[in-house]
Amino acid sequence: MTINCKGSLIDLSTPKVMGILNLTPDSFYDGGKYKNENEILKQTEQMLIEGASFIDLGAYSSRPEADHISIEEEEKRILPIVSLLVNEFPEILLSIDTFRSEIAKACIEAGAALINDISAGNLDKNMISTVGILGVPYIMMHMKGTPKTMKSLNKYDNLIHEMNIYFAEKIAEAKKHGVNDMIIDPGFGFAKDTHQNFDLLKNLKLLEVHNLPILAGVSRKSMIYKTLNSTPQEALNGTTSLNTIALLNGASILRVHDVKEAVECVHLVSAYSN
């Protein structure tokens, strides 16, 4: 349960927190919130102080029905921020939330540490081989279709069974291309309705068959605020509740907007489990 990030071994047998930093104008919760370098630096510093082990940078919105943007636009949004954060925080472990191999390569070469791909290589045939060449950890998520089309692609005979086949195939492909460190992300909200999301959370341990760390990303998502008839802005307490369940069911990384609360969650679940 260790991954090698820029020469440092990160032990995921103790769960870690990944702070979200969206550089998009249209993300469902914090789109457009960080508009300039000072705001980005302040938010990053705050998340690191609060205990984030990783910062996940994304410049392509993956919310349902999000608009497509060009590679040039994604690179223009993200690459200068990678350089900014690496220069300001030399020890930072940046995760790059992209499905494009060109963006992955440019960001790793600029100092990022790992790649977080919502499509597990399905949206760019060169992604997995590129990650193998770069020699960095790879987060592979379960999704069908694209962010634009995924809402209509949530038909499964057996969700967990189909996901385990999907991950088995992706892991085999990644190994073939020399990817050594892998993390699986079940993709809460991606081609899954609210009932399926809760079923997935309840059965998260069934993904442990792959013997890989599991990332859980439920932060402020619709499975919370639709169930509670509220909004993403009001979904922090619900996020903490579901993060607790995810940890108890085997999650090794929590990907969150609110780092302090997630770190507290990790500490409390650890105290409870020990």
C-alpha cells in the first residue's frame, strides 16, 4: 500500500487526504472561485496546513454535461499553476486531474507527482503508455462515456461485478505498459445514479480484490445534496458522514474540497479502528 511520488514512498495503509483545487470556471461547487495566483496560493497553503498529502489540480470540468474544452485551453489553465505551486511549495505532491496524455506529460515534466484520469485511458489511447514512460502513480477511475454523456449511461446488470471486470482489464493494461503504482477510483456520480452511488459505497470493500488503494471522491456531490434536498454549499456535514463510511469500508484516499474536516475524519476513524 505504498506509492512512489517523486522518490518519496507514501504509505497509504494510513488513509491520506487529497485536496481539490479546480481551475475551471464551471465546476459544480467551486467553479471560478480561484481566479488569480494569490487566491490559488492562499488556498493551496491552507489545504497543506490542514493536512492534505496531495493537491489535485483540474482544469477540465468533469461535472455532468460539462462543456468540452480544447487541449490548448486546458494547458493554458493548468501548466502555469503547476509551475507556480512547485516553485512556492517545493515538497508539494501535485495530482493532475486530466484524461489527456499531452497534459499529463507537460505537468509531470513541470514538477507534478501523479496522474488522476477519470477515463482510465478510455478517452486517450496514449495515456496509459505515457504514464508508464513517465514512471508516476496513476489513479484510474471508473466511468462510461464522457462527462457530457455519462448521465444516460448508468445501466448495469451488476454494477460491482462490471466494475471489477473493468478494473481488472485496466490494471492488466497498465502493468503491460510498465505502470507500477496504481490507485482505483470507483467514480461516484460518474455514469451512476444516486441509488447506485449508495450501493457502491456500501459495497466498496468488494473492490479490494485488486489489492490496490481505493480513492473515494464523494465531496459535496449530488448523492449527498439531492438526498438531503439541499445544495453543494450545504453538503459539508453530509460529506463527512459519507467519508466516514468510505474509510470504514476500505478507502485509502479521500478526495475533498474541505481538508480540515476530512483529516479529522481520518483521525477519528483511526482511533475507532484501533
